[in-house]
Amino acid sequence: MEKNIRKILMVVLVITIAVGFRFLFEYLFNLIWNLYDLSSVSGYFIRGFFVMIFALVWLSIALRSENPHQKLPWLLLLALEPATGLVLFLTFGRNFKRTRRYRRRPKMHGDAYITREMKPEEAEIWLKGRDQRLQDIFHAAHHLSHHQPFVDNTHIEVLKNGEEFYPDLRQAILAAEKFILLEFFIVRSDARGREIVDLLIAKAAEGIEVKMIIDGLGSARIGRRYLKKIRRSKIDFLFNDRIYFPLFNTRVNYRNHRKIVVVDGLTAYTGGMNIANEYDNTAAHPFYFRDTQLKIRGALVQSLTALFFKDYYYNTGRFVDDDSYYPKTEVPAEGIVQVVQSGPDSSTAAIRNLYLKLIFSARKSIKIMTPYMALDQETLTVLQSAAKSGIDVEIIIPGVPDKYLVYKVTKSFVTSLVKEDIKIYQYEKGFCHAKVFIIDDEIASVGSYNLDNRSAVIDFEVTVLMANPTVADIVKDFSADKKDSRLIDAELWQKRNVFVRLLEGVMSIFSPII
């Protein structure tokens, strides 16, 4: 289970400092007032000055272009408790695109980092002759996320859980001849983590180029001694936005949640799994862990290569665009596949907006598996509308939580969904961490994207959109997972303990920033 001890302590520290700042501000104001015997005029002037600061911050949030439900928690907090709210907002609420580190990275802006793929107008030719719905969906994905669709030249294999993923990844690393690019939100120094990273250290010692990016917050629990071992090796190792002091630091909020491996430009992996014991059910763990990873061979690999180097550029300022990382490779295979990326550097919530389009395009069924569910109003409305129109909507959520309060947010949305005859299943076999989205058993998406606002607009995410034979395997896994789940009864759900429902309702208020 992901304990998130350091994450929790960091958030508690920031909140404690924010509350302390509020009382310190009041204490200093009263001290100065009494010490210098300020007149009523000067006193009102000082108070008015601080009120003006809070009002300007409040108005800057109100005038943001984002949706009202994303702004409301901050507006309420600043109105009710200005001093504490200001500290929390300056830490968690500022816009990523206004940060200096983003503005100093012009290759991150729009599609500037993509140099090997077709523009949307050119790629349209590849889709001609396909079903019109598929043309519309993949064309929209291209405009939203910039990466082109690839047709009949990429093979994708579904790897279920760490029991399948880690052995396959080990073999790919051992077979590497030129380079290995690896990027994960979480890498631990436990048995599985050491096993994979030790292989990378060994390959780097052999002269294979190894570049490794791990998230500074997600991988905060990696052991210091083991970290020193990595740094002493020949791996080109990077911490994505490591946090040394959390206060007034936007790095606390904007995290890289992607999972990407590229070997020699020929094979790639992406999906929901990180590098840690809990993803592998052959390792000791309190409960069963369900996840999905994709193994990709063929032309699509170059999209994941470009995305990795975008994140590498963000952390180093060095833009890598060498031909050696993009070998010409095509694997004959039917269907259309496409990488879709999103993050706070994007002008739109690309993956979320693509999912809205997919829901609107559904004719028969919508199948979703998600570990976390904190729906924005748009997603909630289109799912409810789909169910009302007769489309079969099924969602699998965990039966065992990995984060207690976040799980309460997930459960708070169950009520509004089951009322509209949306079938919600709790995965009783354990914790389901897979991020799977299926439309009509014909189109599927698998990646790092959770069905919540954090994945939509705060974290850096990636998913693979598919309309190919692999979708049948994903549908098959979903059916098997449904057998290991319990359908929630709408009437019994409404009769739960009032205090439980109250806690869920309170937590749902914070869904836009969780």
C-alpha cells in the first residue's frame, strides 16, 4: 500500500505553516498597533493595504479562464480565512504556465518538441477510408495532444500486473544494445526497484546509454544509500522537480505522473505501473494489486521517445533531437494507435477532453477502470447523459483503498452515478490501479491517467489510444475483473451510515484540487 508518509507530512507542514502565519500576522499587527500607538487613520490604512492584497489575489483567481468548480475551493478559502488561504494558494494554486521554469523552456510550448511526426493536416491522409467515427476521434486527439495517429504499423501487447511486466522489462533491458530511456512517477529501493535499477546500472557500466527520470515527490521514499549508488553509476539520472522546501513552491503541486520506458527506439512500455514491490503479486504485500501495462513495438515508439525527451528538456534545459534515438521501425499490425499526452503546460485538458469526445461517440457501452474518481462537472454530466440515452456504463473502482481520504472522494461520486443507472463495481479481490477506458469494445485507452481533476489539469500524464486487435484483450481483462468485483446496490448505498456519507460529502468539496 502506498503510505505517502512524506507526501502527507509535507502537506501537513505547509498547512501548519499557513495557519501559523495567520496567527503570527495577527499577533504582529496587534503588537505594532499597541507599541507605536497608531492612530485610527494609519491603522485603517494598514488594514486596507492587506485587504487590497487579498482582494487582488481573489480577483485574479476569479478571472481565471478555468471552470468555476476548480476555482471555488480557493475563493471560499480566501474569503473565509485570507491569511491561511493566501499561503496555501501561493503554494498549491498558482498557474504552472506562469512559472519561470516553464517560460524558460520554449520547446515545451505547444508541439515545438515534436520534430519527427506529421502535423494534423498531413496525418488526415493516413486515416482516409477508415470509419468516419474513428477519423473524427483520432483527428481530434491529434489536435488536442499533437502526437499523430499511426496506422497498421504498431503492435501492442497487454501485460497484466507486475508478474508479467517486470520479467518482460528485465529481458528488454538485458537485450538493449544502444540506449534505455526510463521515466516513472515512483521508483522504490525495495526488491523490485533494486532488481530493475541494478540492471540499468550494469547496462550503463557496459557502455549502453541510460537516461532515467523519477519524480521528486512520487519517489521521495527511495533510500538515500541506494540513491547515492545510482548517482555514482554511469546513469544519466534526474529527479523531476525535487522539493527541498515546500512553502510557496509550485513544484509541490505539479508532478510528473507518466510511466515511460524506451529501449533502442524499438520497444516501449507505458501504462499504470511504477517500479515497486506492490505492483508484483509474487512479492510480499498485504493485498492483491491489479494493474495494466502496454508493450509497444513499431512506429508509435517514436512518440514516447519524443515525450520522454520533452520531460528531459524540462529538467535539464537540453533539447535532444538526434537521429539515433529515432530509428525507422514499423511492425506490420492492424489498426490505429496514438499517444495522447497532457499536463499543466497544455492549453487544454487534452486527455480529459478526448474522453469527453469518446463518451459522446459511444453507441453501446462505456467501460472504465480507475483507482481514483473525482469527477469534474463535464465528465459527470456526459456519463449521466450517456446512461440516460441507453448506453451501458460500467465503472470498476477499488474495493481496497490505498489512500483513505482520497477513497472517500471516490465513493462520494458513486451516489450521483448509481442514481442514473450507471453500474459501479467494487474490485473485491484487492486494489485496482489500472487506468482503462473502453468505448463499444472497439476503442480503448490505457495509460497513467486517473479519472480525477489532478490527472486532468495538474499532473503530467500519458495514455495510448487504440482501435486495433489489442482492444479485444483489454475487454477480456475487464470482463475478468468484473467477475472479481461486487456490483453496488443503489438502494443499499443510500442507506449507509449518515456520518460516513457526511465525510464523503465534505471530502467531495475538495475534489477539484485533490
